[in-house]
Amino acid sequence: MSPNLISNVHIIIPCKLIPPFSFPFHNATHFDCNVSTRVYAISNNVSITKASNPKLIDTQLNQLCIDGSLSEAVAILDSIAEQGCKVRPITYMNLLQSCIDKDCILMGKELHDRIGLVRKVNPFVETKLVSMYAKCGCLDEARNVFDEMRVRNLFTWSAMIGACSRNNSWGEVVELFYEMMEYGVLPDEFLLLKVLRACGKCRDLETGKLIHSLVIRCGLCYSKHLRNSIMAVYAKCGEMDCAKKIFDCIDKRDSIAWTAMITGFCQNGEIEQAQKYFDAMQKEGVQPGLVNWNILIACYNQLGHCDIAIDLMRKMECFGVAPDVYTWTSMISGFTQKGSISHALDLLREMFLAGVEANSITIACAASACAALKSLSMGLEIHSIAVKMNLVGNVLIGNSMIDMYSKCGNIGAAQRIFDMMLQRDLYSWNSIIGGYFQAGFCGKAHELFMKMQESDSPPNVVTWNVMITGYMQSGAEDQALDLFKSLEKDGKIKRNVASWNSLISGFVQNGQKDKALQIFRNMQFSDIAPNSVTILSILPSCANLVASKKVKEIHCFAVRRNLASELIVSNLLIDSYAKSGNLMYSRNVFYGLSGKDVVSWNSMLSGYVLHGCSESALGLFNQMSKQGLRLNRGTFASILLAYCHAGMVDEGKSVFSCITKEYLIRPSMEHYSAMVCLLGRSGKLAEALEFIQNMPVEPNSSVWNALLTACRIHRNFGLAIIAGKRLLELEPGNNITGYLLSQAYSLCGKFELEEGKAVNKPVGQCWIERNNTVHTFIVGDRSNPYLDKLHSWLKRVAVNVKTRIFDNELCIEEEEKENTSSVHSEKLAFAFALIDSHNTPQILRIVKNLKMCRDCHDTAKYISLAYGCEIYLSDSSCLHHFKGGRCSCRDYW
């Protein structure tokens, strides 16, 4: 009977609890026989003679039970049955108890078959039979006997509820409780504890409240065990105020009461309150045990506060509490989920040195860490440990090993693990199929997919999604779409949101943003509602200037679906709005957040930097510092660029030095690249080169590209050759670098270095969005019907553009210089948008594949002033925002 039917249950509660039934315990087993018999139970030989002493027979039968010779006892019963005798109920019950003690279900079933020998089958006999089946692990048989009983007493209900409790069938425990109350049997304290535990496990608050009222009315509220259990139910159901009221009424709180409160706060994510009660527990003289420490440590790890968790683990050792396997596993799992894989593996080694033996979950977490780090050598060590501990037969371990070897690129080892597994579940098949896709063997993955359909674990929707994702990642989009369309043909398996997300993210990753958006629109018309993962997949495809309206559209959709309230979605909206040229919307989302994490702050910070708002970025950075946020790599990468943009060299150097000294963060390439940009922008080219040469790691292309940009701006063509050569070594097929290098050679008079090498000149093209349509312009393309009008308009504008003082021939540009028949694509876009004087747009949004040249940059500044419009132009270098004759890049790009 479910809790919502409680109004139909009529309960008559007496002033005092009904005393439990009791029956005498007999040391000897008695038979009721019409004839006197004698039993000789020696070895396997059983004989019965007349005129034997019944007490002697009982003694011999009892001895057989003690010795475990239940089969001989059954044989004696058969012999007695031949004499037409009946067995007393207490005798039969003692025999069933022997089956329970010996965990002998086979003999128990034999005795059940002979229940007809009992002179009078009463509720106690049936209860003992229920108990025998339950305690021997046969819950279905126990329920069958229970359902056939005509009379059930408290012991009967206790036996059945206890059986369900041991089987973790918590919902059934609650249902049985309601049936028992309807039957008119009032539970005792021990049974209520079992039901309360079930309420906590299945979060059944209503039943917990009912039992609470029952305890009060029956005068059991002074029971310490019941009080703690009721408090635990409220805590697990998230009703911490109710739990606190009970807790505050306890005069002398034991460790169980404190544990219930701490656990409740942890389960509800209120880690600060949990820590507060943990500290108060010690102040009241109750020392936390291992369980208390583990609960708090696990909660900190689950919330991503691994540093606090590790400090707690060290602290518990100082209190003389040694971390157990649960503690270590929690720490390893926490650091793995956070991405600190190396730290997780270090903890695994430390655990072994501490003499703590790992369990299957520890090994699985460690294997996941190796998979994430793609550390095959460490993975082999984990595998050998699993072999030594005889855990390789464990399905969880086998699955984690398949996943680890697959992600480490050793698909052969993953296949061997799969072949050796005696038992395979859906995860086993899905992991090996996904592994073959990762290795690029689509045919083998499809072969396993077909075999799986004939196995004991046929494909589920996750398997189909793995196949769709695998084909998308392999570029086989047609096969992925065919699978997606055939998924629901047989009607057995339905597409879920992950099926759609697989297609959307696949098309986005393959650069086919239009197809991704089309799938997203089709998904909106399906029976499947997009979730936050859908939004996270589709938004990056709109994070550009020509798709700014799409960002707003998706934002509106997320608001309607109540997905925008999820912090991870809001953070991506901040970033996407900034990249699509809507910094004001980014600010609105950011300041509208009730709770912000470091990603929120970093997203807003990078948005300011992208738009050249260095002052706003520095102000936000100061707010972050004052609020005590844990600054990370992304924070420092953005703030270094902000100092670079503001020309604050000394301040930028100071921040870079404190990254390691104060924040213990190892600088990455983005930090080194920002420092080269900082030095190069201020004209300190020699210092920038020296900085690169002294880097503790080998500089990548972003570092050398930052130096090349500085050399181009400051016209140091000799140093530009050095930077360009290093860039070509790292990216041999980069045509743009080759073209820039050829210009630098030419300006240095070193034509002979480029003899015999053909340089492919990059072709500039750009895209502009007008009236919900994206228009493309390419240099040299004569197919545009309005080309003559556009050229004419540009000639009139060019007269008023103030060109730079220095000679334009002494510069390096990514794009070939203009001539009468070849105008740069962004100029054509300007003309196309503004040629209609009656409909001048306020904002132009343009995306270009190459860096703007100086002349186009000057033209854009003039147009923004003369026509009173704003121009957002994203080139291969940065986002330019032209307004009032100025550009956000401050003429450095």
C-alpha cells in the first residue's frame, strides 16, 4: 500500500504497545507418536524400533542438527511418517532454525515439502518458514509463504520486512508497513527502526512523518534509537529544519545524532553547515569517528573542493584516525573528476605505501585516472595490481580496464580483456565498441555491434548513441544519420536527448554549423526536449559575429525551458554573447547570476579583454581578488592580456611572477604567449626574444606568432624572419606564415633565400549578416552583380580616408596589396552594407579569415565616424570594434 493511500487506512492505536508474543523454548525435540519407537542415528544408517524413549529420540535428533547432519534428520522424519506419526510444531521449528544456522536452503526446502507432518501448522511455524527462506536469501519463496498465511502476527511481519530490508528492497519495506497497519498489527520499536531506515533510503518523507506521529502517540519519543532514526529521515529528505528541531531537543547527543545531521547537510550540498556541526561536535566532547571524517571528506570531493578534502584527511591523521580504503578512494575519485589526474595517481601510490589495500572501486577510479591522463605505463601498473588482488574477474574492473586501454590507444589489450571476461554487461560492450571508434576501426566497431545484438546484453539506446557519436567523430556523417533514422524502426528502443546531442555536437565539431542548427530545430519539434547539454553543444556554433541573433534565440529557448538558471549554461552564454559582439548582454547575464563560480568571473573577464576593455577587466580582477576567489590559469591568462592591452608592462611582469610564487600555478603556453605580447606591444622586442629563449618549455606556435606580430607592427623585419622561420618549422604547411616570411626576406634584401620556393598567397574573404542572410565576399570574385556600384562607392570614401604617414611599402601584411581590380573583401562588405543611404545600419558585424591590412583598418575607422555606425570585425588576430573613428585594438593587431 503506497503512502498516498494513508487516508484510507484506519488505525486504532492503544495507549500502550501490545506486548510481543512469546513461546517456550524447548531444549529437546518431541514427536507425538502413537507407538513407541527407538532411533539409532549413527553415520548414515537410520533405524527406528518400537518401545524407544521419546526423549532419547529428541536428543539424537538435536545432536544431528548440531552436527549438521540435516539429511539424516529428514530421513528420520520420513521414517516417522511411515509410522503415521505427526511432528510437534516446536520440533519442526527447531529443525528450520538448524537450516537457518547452517544456511542450508536445500534441506529447508525438504522440510517445507514435509510441512504436512506438523500436527498443527500455526502462525509461528509459518513465520519460522518465512524467516528460513528470507535468511537463506530466497526472498521470492519467503513472500509466497507470507502471502498464503491466513494469520500474521508481529513476528511474521517482522520476518518479511526484515527480509526485504536485507535485500535492500526499500520500497517494498514501506509497502509492507502500510499493509501491516491496515491488517491491524502495531509495530514495535525494532520494526519501526527498519521501516525508518527504508524511508531514509527511498526519501519517503510522508511515511517518515507518519511514523514520527506514531512514535509520539505511543510514548516512544524517548527512545534514543527511534529519535535518531526519525532525525536521519528528515535530514536525508532535505528537511533540515525539522531535523534540527529534533536535534536541538536532545539533551545528550551521541555520535549517531551528530552523524545524521552532518550527513544530511552533506547530501543537500550545504557543506558549510556540515563543517559547522562537525566542529561543534568536537567542542561538545564527542570525538568524530572514521565515518564522520569520511562523510565530510567525500562531500568536499563531490563538490570539487579537493584541496580542502586533502587537508581534512591530513588533519584526521593528526587526531589518530587512520584513513581507510573509503577515504583514499574518495580522494582519488575527487581529484580524478576535477582533472588533477597526476595528483590522483600520487595519492594511489601513497595509499599503497600506507599499507591500505585497495578495493574494486579504488582500482576502477585509478584506471579512470590513467584513462583521462592517457598514461599507459601507469595503467599497466594498475592492471597488475588488479591481477595480484584477484580482481580481474570483477565486471567493474574489467570494464574500467577496457576503457583505460581504449583511451590509451591500445585497443588490442582492450580486446583481450573483453575476450577474457566471463561476464559482460552493457557497459563492457559499449566500452569496446567506443574504443574501436576511437582507434579509427569503424568496421570492427560495427561488427561488434552486430554480435552484441545476438548476445545476452543486446544494444540499448546508449549503444546506438555510441555508434552515432563514433561515426560522427570519424567523419562518416551519412552512416551516423542512417543509424539515427533507423533507431526507432523496430519500436523497441526510443531515441533520447543524447541521441540528438550526438548529432548536434558531431556537426559542430566537423565545422558544419548550419547542419547542427538544423538538427537542433528538428529536435525542438520532436517529443524530446533539449537539455543543458544540447545548449552547451549548439551555442559554440553561434559564438561569432554573423550568428549573434542565434545566440539570443537559443538564450530565449533556454529561459523558456528553465535551462538558463543552470550555472554552466549561464557561463557559456556570457562567453557566447561576448564573442558575438554583444558585450552588454554578457554583462546582463553575469550580473544577473545569484551565484557565480570562478568560470563565471573568467568568462566575463575574457569578454572584456576580447573587446579591448582593459580598464573594466582590471576592475573585475580586483573584485575577484577582494572576494577571495581561487584564481586559476584562465584568470591569469586574461589579466596578462588586459595589462598588455593597457600597456602596463611592469604590472604584467609582477602578475606573471606571482603566478608560481604565490598561487603555485605552473605557467602554460597561453601565459608565455601573453607575456611575449606584453613585451612586444611595448616595443621591447629584444627582451621578448630573450624571454622566449629562457622559457623552461619549448615555445609553441602561439608564442612565436606573438613575436612575429610585434615585429610586423614595429617593422623589425630581421627579427620577423627568425620568428617566421620557427613558425614554419612548427607549421610547415601554413601559407600565411610563408607569405609573411617571403615579404620579410624581400624587405631585408634576401631574395636568394626564397629561390625555388613558390609562395601561395592567401586569399581574403569575409562574411557579413544582413536581413538574416549571410553574404560572402572574396577578393578577385567578379560574380557579384553589384560589384561596379560597390567599387564606385569605395572610391568616393577612399578620398576622405586619412592614410598613415609612413610608407605603406615598408610593412608586412597577410593579404596581397589592393589594385584596381582586386579590392579587399571587408571593403566590399562595408560598401554592401552602407551603399543604401536611406537604410544605414547602426551596427555591422563582419567575420574575416585573414588579418586586416592597415588601409582597411583606417577605412573602417573613418566609416564608423562618418556614418555614425559601429563595426564589429573579427579577423584572424582579434575582435575589432570600430566606433567614433577609433578601434578597440588601439591599432595593435
